[in-house]
Amino acid sequence: MAYTVVVIGKMASTNVDAYVRNAQFEEKIENGAHVVIGSLLDGDLNVYQGATPTDVENEQVFIVDEPVLVTVEGMRINIDDPRKFINEAGRALRIRQPVIGDDITISEDGFEGTPVVGQYAVPQNGKYKLAPSATIPADVKLVYEVEAERAIPVGQDFVKAYKLRVVKA
């Protein structure tokens, strides 16, 4: 199974720490997943309980973007193929808050359906993956415009992906 590959473009969260949070999930979760946060974990002032969105009309939705590293005998090692990487359950990981103007590239595995260039992609209630949309939904808080289809180089392969820009947040 191939997991979602994420390439961060120009995002405010790269330079503004206020747009970066840490969250922990009870299940394994892919990079590129769209999530929400609940309350802080007991005894921790920096890690929130993460979950799937349940009210995309009102909730602040974040995107999971954890470095592609695995732990082997206590050491964190870079993994060569991000399509084989998934974040382990019960471990704090980085999530980013998208803001208008941010751009990000997500492999086709991060969508339920096939996005269309010039149209939109939105988070869904009860799911981590984005859904294509022909229009900007009025009742969704976060909306990406699909700007281009592109390929992400992974070793000698190219992974089909879509460049997205936040147009509503």
C-alpha cells in the first residue's frame, strides 16, 4: 500500500510557529491527513488530542506533516521512500494550520476521487483525505484550489500529485 506523500511549498507555518501544533492520534495516520485537535493531553502543555474532522463547516482543520523518519533501536532514521511511511499511533507529531495563500503538493493517495486542475479540494467530515469539488463550498472552512498536476520524484519513480493553494481558511 502506498501512503500519501506531502511536499510543503510556501506555507506561513514554515516561518510562524503559531501555525504549527503537535497532536497525538490513537491510530496510525498518514502525512497529508486533514485533522482537527481537541484538548491538551493530560500532563502535557504542547500536545493535543488529534481526530478526524467532524464539522468542517466550523472546525479549524490542520494537515499532518511529520518528517519521514522511523525509529530503530531508539535512533530516528530517514526512510528513502515516503510512500512506505506512516505515523505510528500514540506518538506526538507535527500538524500545520493552512492559511490563505499557502501552497502544498499532495500525492494522489491523499484524495478520495480525482482532483481536477482549476477546481477545488476540501476536507470531509469523518475522513482524513480531501474530496474534489467543482465549486467553492460555502459551508466549508478550508478550501484548496487545485493549481496543477505534477510529479513528485521518489528515487527513480515519479509519484502523481497535485499542487494546491489555500483560497479559503
